[in-house]
Amino acid sequence: MKVLISLLMLLPAFGAGLQIGNDLASNPVEGSIRLTCNDRNQHQIRYVNCSANYLSPSEFSSFVLDEGERVDADEVTLYYKDHKGRKKSKSSSFDAEKGESSKKFNLWIYTLLQRPLLNYYGENEIEYKLEKNGREVATGKFIVNVEKQDTKYCQSASYWSSNMDDCRFPQNFCARYFRDYNYCQ
């Protein structure tokens, strides 16, 4: 009986999670391109190995409460652990009528200016706090599972550019390449 009560205490007061669902897939892709750049007096050919890891069904999602759950709140804060184990947070205004955050959270993209909410494969525990006028009205947690899929390989491709900078910084062509080849499907 004590075990059952303990388990019930771990459940959030409200059903919550991501609008796209809490079971996601990581899709690594690889391939190579030949990039030819021509600019008036210059000519360069660059061979580039491209790799990326896309999250499906999406790399962005809003936070939602289960359908039928209503909380009078105007802000939501999501707490997560970064890749070094430090607790971090991301906030958004909250639409109480819809039961969802006003903005979508970055789940997977890591850049100089962006940090993702999810950091690893398997279980990612996310805690949330809903507030109204700065006062806490509900808290809880949910698990987002990320399953790593097998790496997919795209066929090689060739691209041409009239901008020499494209050969010096070919990352944009890698993103285009994966889009053009439907992420190696």
C-alpha cells in the first residue's frame, strides 16, 4: 500500500507534456556534396562531408496540458538539466483558454545562441511550473523519451554557387542538401 501511495505522489497534478507528444525520434543523417564556386576571376571546388541529427516529428513544440485540464495561469516555466547536469529553465506566456504555451520551445537545436530543452537519448525529465501574476498555481513533471534511429545515408550530390564564401562556409549547403534529399528517406 505504501508503494502505491508513493507512486501516486509522483504523478503530476495535471497531465502535461509537449504538443507534438512525449515520444520522439532522433534521426542522424550523413552524406557528401561537391560544391563548385565561381566568382568572376576565382574558381574553387570543395568536397564536404555533411552530417546532422534531426528530431521528429519536430525540433520545436509548445507545452500543453491534457485536453480538458484547465489551469488559470499566464506563464509557464520548464526546468531541465543541460548536458553538464546543471538545472536550467525556459519560460513562455501561457494561454489558459487553449491550455498551452504561447511560444514553441527549442527541443533539439544547439547553436552559439540556442540551447535545447532535450539533451540526450532516452528519458529526459522536464519539470514545469504554472504561474498567475507571479504566483505559483500548479507544478508537475513529465518525461520525454528520445529514441535514436539508425543513421541514414544520402546519395552524393553536386551544387554550384556564384559566391566564393559558400565554398569557405559550406554549412548552409549541407542543410539544403538534406532538405533536397528529404533527409535521406
